[in-house]
Amino acid sequence: MPDPHDIVFRTLADPTRRAIFERLCRDGEQTVASLTDQAGISQPAVSKHLGALKQSGLVGSRPDGRRTFYAARPEALDPLNDWTKQMKGFWQARFDDLEDLLRRMDQ
């Protein structure tokens, strides 16, 4: 089974999915029709991207009669945030080591 951050990275690698996710984060819950109006792609394409976002956990859905409302689930970004923090710590330590080495070389 892939790591959670791999799933999030893979899902958000597509610019259209990323734009849909960003729009849901920014504007809140929306239907496929409202997302299609501004996506510049067909309704079936929007639905396909929403399916990928939903499968990865980045988006949830709520049926309401004949319509389904989709909403971003920002907490699904937690594995990505954790990975980013780990990488920040890794690179910060490397830069600190480099800075120490350069100071010693200057002496």
C-alpha cells in the first residue's frame, strides 16, 4: 500500500485536480455543475477529477436530493505537511553543517 503522502502528491500533481481542490478550499462546498462552469473542461472530466480527489481523501461529498455537493478536506494534506516538516529539518541540518564547515575554512 502506498504511503499517504505519495497518494496526495500523485493526486495533486495534475494541475486540473489541483485547481479544483484549491477552488473548493477557497470557495467552499460546490456541485459538479458549478465546478464545471469555471473549470474550462467538460462535466465528465470534472467528475473524473473529483473521483480521484475523493478517492485520495482530499474531497468529500454530500448528496442533497438530485445534486451532490463536494467539499475540500484540508486535513487530508496532513501527510504532506508532515513530510514537508521532515524535509525542512533535514535540509536545515545540512545547511547548518555547511555553514560550520565554511566558518572553519575561513579561519
